[in-house]
Amino acid sequence: MASLNGVNCGFSAVDDDDVKTGDEFPFERVFPVYARGTLIPVDDPVLLDFINSGYDPIWDSLRQEAKLEAENEPVLSSFLYASILSHDCLEQALSFVLANRLQNTTLLATQLMDIFCNVMVHDRGIQNSIRLDVQAFKDRDPSCLSYSSAILHLKGYLALEAYRVAHKLWKQGRKLLASALQSRVSEVFGIDIHPAARIGKGILLDHGTGVVIGETAVIGDRVSILHGVTLGGTGKETGDRHPNIGDGALLGACVTILGNIKIGAGAMIAAGSLVLKDVPSHSMVAGNPAKLIGLIDEKDPSLTMEHDATREFFQNVAVAYRHTIPNGSSVSGVAERGNVKKRI
């Protein structure tokens, strides 16, 4: 029976000779001992909710994808079996993938898998979040071809779920372990999320490289964040010193948001912007420093990911701007493009 700190994790490692699931591959013997063991749930009501109900569409789809990919690319069959097909639920598979990506000479894969799995299968909030997150990647990232590609290959997703476990450990007072996980995630994936930050569900970290999220940052649900985004503090002040990002916001590539400021729900921050002041809900800002350039009709721009700043768009804005400022005096005007209304 697997255990962590003397607490029963609700799983037992069973040798493949003793348990046959019908999904076995002829090459199971090549795996390390921690990969070959099949984790079987034992009297854990949280995990059994997913398994015994027979209804976990994301996990079912993920397994079907892995089986088809193993048939189409036999060279990856052992990898797909060890990472997905040998497990009984999404929590186990994700724990295995994270453990093997983050392991080093002092943080062993066996230890990391116990940590990740123990937290995930006993926290309903994390179980919900990892599914909503992978659905966000599948829906919003055109390069994410399947659930399995997100779980196996997309470092934005893996870093986000490792953060969720670290955040739980941080709240439990296990701050040293949480910080160790944060450090490894930063080293391996190039994504630095402080374990004390608060992040909602249905999050997309597109590409993820260079994302930095500070200790007191708060991110709402359904937010999309592209690579190079920094949610940072200013100076050496303590306390609440990082941004608060509202539900459905879209943060473009290489956006920097500094200080204890609020980005309203459904706001869109154009790529490369430096934001130092509050941004109203359902508005678009751009520039360095960022300035308000319009209002957005969409409730959640993060879901459509339409953040292109085309030449035609800026020409329309420039023309409207010239027409509404006679003799250098500021007069309100409106330029429209698609479902975005620009007020200048």
C-alpha cells in the first residue's frame, strides 16, 4: 500500500502479473519499477467518484487518443503505455508525467509521484481544475491537437498543474516542499509561478515560456495568458503587491503588469504592453505605458483568442482619431471593427 508521511494514499502498487486490465502491451517489462506497477484505487471515495461513475469524458477521450497514437506510431507505444494507458484515472497519469519531467538526482520520480497523486486524488477542487484547464488548452490553442498532447507535451499545462499541487502544499504549511516544486518547474519549464499565488479554473498558458506570476497575484477563471507575461510587484513593499486579473481576461505576449492593480473582467491587454494602472472591465489597452484604446463587446475575449492587431485595424483607429481631434483639441470619437467598438 502506497503511503505518504504515514497517511494511506488510497492506492496499492500491483504487479502486472497479478492484475490484467486488457490494455497490456508486450513491452511492459522494459519500464522502471515505478512505471510498471499499476496503481489501483482502494476504498478512496474521492477517486472512486470518477472511476466508478463511469463518466469522465476527458479521461475516456484521452485513453482512446493514446491507444490510436500507439497504433499509428509504434515507436511511442511504450511511452504512451507508461504515461497514460497503465493508469486508472487522469490524476494518476498526470502525476506520473509530472514526476518524470521534474525528477532529478535528489527529487526521485517515485517520491514526486506519491506527492502529486496524494494531493490530486484528495482534492476535488484540483480534480475539477485539471480537467477545465486541459479543456481550455484543447479549445483555445489551435496547436493542441488532443487531450493527450496537452498532458504529455505542453509545458504550460504541466507547469500550471504542478503549481496547483504546490499551492495546496503551501496552504498546508509545507512551504519548503512547495518552494522546491516551484524551483523545479522554473528550471524545467521556464515558467515561474509562486505557490502562494491564487489562480482560477479554465486557464490557458499558451506556450508559457517566460511567464512569471508573483506571490500575491490573483487570477480569475477562464483567463488566457501568452508567453513572456509578468505579473510582478514594484519595489520592496510587502503585503498585497501583485496584480489582480479578472475573469475572462486575455493577456497578450510579453505583457508586463506591475503592482497591486486590477485588470477588469473580460479585459484585453495587447502584446508588449506595460500596465501600471487599473484597466476597466471589457476594455482594450496597449502601449508602453498602456493606454485605453477601446471597449470590447465580448464577455470573455480569452475564449476567442482574437487578439490580432492588424494593420487595417490600426488604420481605422488612426483615421477616427484624426477626424475627432480638430485643431489639436480632444473630442470623443468612435471607430468600429468587427465586434470590437473602439472609443478614442
